[in-house]
Amino acid sequence: MSEGVSRRGLIGVGLAAAGAGVGAAAGIAGATGATGVNPFAAATNGDESIDLSTSHPFYATAARQPQGGIRTVPQRYCVFMTFDLSTSVATDLQVLLARWSASIAQLQAGATVGSVEPAHGNGVGADTGEALDLGPASLTVTVGLGPGVFDERFGLASQRPAKLADIPSLPSDRLQDELSGGDLSLQACADDPQVAYHAVRDLARIARGTATVRWTVMGFGRASAGPSQTTPRNLMGFKDGTRNITTDEDYDRFVWLDRSAGWMSGGTYQVVRKIQMNIEIWDADVVSDQQRVFGRTKIEGAPLSGGTEHTTPDFHARMAGASGATKIDATSHVALAAHENNDGVKILRRPYNYTDGLNRYGQLDAGLLFAAYVNDPDHFTRIQRRLGAVDRLNDYVAHIGSAVFAVPPAPRKGSYIGEQLFR
């Protein structure tokens, strides 16, 4: 597909051309009459084009500049991978972070990490080659350091970020060990899935002998929006991330670490959860109940208290009649997650949908790769503790994976991620 062409728009044109007969016209009219929305017009409204030549720099040009993939406008695909360190030698970790940094800079520029075809003999290529000619595709790779980096193995305990600790047990947890934890994390996001996969694949190759892969999730269909993007939908069909952090003030207050954080100044914490959805049970629920679960309308995404998608929910508005119940259920997802009901606390959400095919029961195995960026992981924990206790959504989801990482600021050119740890 050529650069700058809208994939969604192209699909919409193709569908319209394929269904230009009488039956298709009747179907469109029926859908419009039932919902008030023309499905083809809805597919193109607020569309964002993809430019596969777009690149993001890896190296910082100023002090306390964060890594890419946090405030970067969300790309359409993500591959998230965690690693366990298999060494107890600090210099091995140091070399890995330096090699990763140099390689990520190359990858984000759309280059390879080395030769694809060795110049002599039957040697192994340094780069696997599957992203050749695909362009940088807005690739960002974000590196995180888990609590294990600061244990007794590497002599870095004194450098441990003040609020880096495993997420405590939460009411919604059905965690699987093989989908939780990790010493290191890589979050590769791009507008081409093969570009994101190639980055993680080659970085995992570089880690051999120093770290082993622990768990991986391949995400698609971003479930958060940047300033110029329309709000996307999760696999339950509802808009996701309507009230996400957008302003400089909120980033400074809730996401970035200030100068008191020392070597982590300008960095943040990454909280990742793999949330499995009971898709087929959800699909059998009536839409009116689905809307009560979320506290929003399904098509518009408006709060049930009234207005449009971006209208501030009124959690005190009541229905007319004898019941006098609130229009937005107090145990709905929006009510429990709202900052108004959590002492003003906000978190930056950057999730992606995922699917793992079918489970052992022959049902769809899918859900949300939830990633949040916060300057205090307890902000996530406090909100999730409320959600896990009484959220109506809990009948349809289970948290099966969990991890937390410190995300240092981006390095300057000539340096590497976490260099200050080893001085």
C-alpha cells in the first residue's frame, strides 16, 4: 500500500463497490434506520491516514526527555515482550542495554541492525531481513527495567527507583506465572505489524546469552487515541480511552518523574496487564445491559447521563420515576474508573487489542493488552482495586498477566538507556 493512503478508507471504498446492488442498498438503509448511523459513512469519518515513511528519533535532544512510545501518537500495532536475565554479571546487562540502544536507533530510522546477507561465506545475517523495504512505519521501541534488575545480582539495589515494586494482589487477578513479571520489557509499536515484529525479533536475538524471553503479546487495533485521532474501540465494541490524559499539565502531574527521581528524572513507570475477555458470553448479552456495564452508549460512546462522547459524565443524574436510580450505575466501569471518583488520580492508558486464536474449549481467546504509564504505580493499583472489587465488567474479563517496569528517560546520542546505573 502506498504511503499516505488510508487503509480504512480504501476498505470502505472496496466494500461499497462490492455491494453496489439492490440488496446492499437495502442493507445500508436498514442499518441506518435501526441505528441512525450509515455504517459506511461511519467507517470514514475522522479517518487517519498512514504514512509508512514516518520515523521517530530514538536519541534525546534535551535533558529529561522521555522515550518514544509513551506520548507518541499511538500506532496501530504493538508487540510486547518481556525477558528474564540469565546472567548475574552487571557488565553483561550494561552491554545488552548499550547494544539494544544502538539497534533501536537504527530500527526506528528504518535501517537494519546489521547485514542481511553476510559478505563472505555461509555466515548468519545480523538482521533477519523481514522488514527490508517496509519503511520505518512510525516504529518506537520502549525499554523497561523490572524489579529484578535491582536485586542482589547486579549490585544496583541502591539505584532502585523509589516506587518500583511488583503490583500487589488485586481482586480481579487470575494471574498465570508464565504471563507475569520479567526483568526487562520491550514495547515495539508501529503502523506496520511486520515492522514491529521485526524489531522485537532482532532485539531478542541480540539478548541471547544474556536474557531469555518470558512472555509475549502481539497487539493490534490500538485502544487509545492521540490528539488528532478518533477514539478507537476494544473487542467488546465500545470506545476505549475517551478520557485519557492529553494535556502537558496532566503529563507532568501524573506521568513524568520530576528531578527528585535522580537518574529516572523524565522517566515513568510502565504497568502492563493481559486482560482476557469472555468474548462469546459478552456477545450474547443484550446491548442495553452492555451499556449499563460500561456506563456509555455503544455507538456514540456518550455517558448514560446524556450528551456526546466527550461530555463529562454526571454521576449524580437520576432517572425519572419511582426508582430514582442514577443514570450511570455506581458499579459501571466508567463510574469506578473516573478520576472524579478516585481523588482526582489519572493514568495514561496505551493499550492494544490482542487475540490468541481459540482456547482449549474452542472459544475465542482474546482481550486487551493493557499498558499504563504513571509516575506512581500505586495510582493504577488504587483504581484497579476498586474496579476488581465491584466493576460490572468483571463478569466478562479476567486479568491473567501482570508486570511493572521502570522506564528511564531516552539517552543522548553516544549514550544508552540506563547508562547512569553503571557509573
